[in-house]
Amino acid sequence: MKPYAERAACAVLVGATGAFGTAITRRLLDAGLGVIAVARSTDSLQALTASQPGVKACVADIGSDAAIAAIAAAIDKPVRMLVHGPGVAVAGGILTAPTESMVEAVNIKVGGLLRLVRAADEHLAAGSRIVAIGGHYGLEPTAYAAAAGVANAALLNVVRQLSLAYGPRGITAHTVVPGPADTDRLRRVAATRAEQRACSTDEVLDEMRAESSLGILSTPEQIAWAVTLLLAPEADAMTGSSLMLDAGRRRGLP
């Protein structure tokens, strides 16, 4: 695998050290792109760069405007794709979630995407992609994940606005919408919910699977596939789109 310095174009990935980010990083590297991995944790970034020679670390808190300068300073070649995939805390339902958790979730999801785009703007060109990872709760609200639902609903709107703003430059914007994904983080959430309800973690996970028409959870590899699918030149005709990978959880129209 070529090191980052030898790759002609790059992708900038926020949330690179999580389960989704790790899978997306591998796919982007296989596609021939250098990857600038953005995360708050120096240790996790060091572990990622040690295992993947095509990755360049950028320590930044996407929840702060200071991230704009930090990410801009790390970009040293044309940007083929921006991927914004940070997670937000599970803070409870709409009647109990602290109001500050809602504000923070919107800051991370929406504010973070805008900071990423502004940091990379001068390096974007026709054919570049802006991709946000936004969970299906933004389209299908649930009683137990209010902050994620509100933030992801706002994210969908912002991606559509970016598609309008960048369309004249031939730059497209997309949201990839997974359902609950089979990750360590989801299992921790399921364990907490199981403890609250005095049932087993497996019971909670089975209920989550049953919410989908396919009876499955999404996987990080499926999400990574969808992200890199957008690199195809045929995707030039698609923008403002929402790619649903929720295993059939969405019930509403459109």
C-alpha cells in the first residue's frame, strides 16, 4: 500500500477511529486515496496510522471552530471526498434528554459538517463528494434517542443545502443513512437499556433487529461500501441524496 505522501488525491474523514471510520478508511485506501483522519484522540489516531500507512493524522475537535484551521493545515492535495461521521451520545428520549445534549448533538453533526466543508473548500473541485453519515432516527423518530434524531434530521437538511450551494461547481453532497449497526458501541447501548428494563442484552438486540423488515442490523462494512460507491463517476448525476442502509426500518414516505 502506498503511503499517504505518494497518493495524488485525498479524502478527509471525521470520526476515522470509530467502527464506521475504520471500515471507511480501508475502503478509501483501497480506492487509491490518501486519508486524512480527523479525531480528538491522539492515541487512537496513532494506532490507526500505525496500522494503515496511507493515513495522515489530524488531531481536532470537530465541535469547535478551531477545527477549521487544524483541518485546513493538514490538507496538502486535492480533496476527492469529505466524510463526516462522528457519533453523538445517547441521551435518552425527548421527555428526559438534557436540553444541552440536544444542542451538543446538533453542534457535532451540523456544525461539524460545516466546519469540515469550510476547512476543505479551496481544495474541492468538480467531481468532489461531500458525504455525511446520518442515522435513520433523523427520518424515523424513536422514543429513546431524541438527540440523535434531532441532529440527524437537521443534517439531512444541511446536506440538501450544500448540494444546492456546491452544484454549480460540480461538487455533490450526500447523506448515507444506516440503521442501528452491529458495533461495540451499539452493544453497550443495548446493555444499558437491558439493565434499565431488567432483561438481557440479547433481548434488546433482537428487538432492534425485529424493527427492520430484513430482521438484521447494519454493519460498518456495508456503510463503507455505500460511501465509496459515491466515488464512481456515474454518481455525478446524484446530489442531495439520502442512501438508506437501514434494512427496511423506515416506514414513512417519501
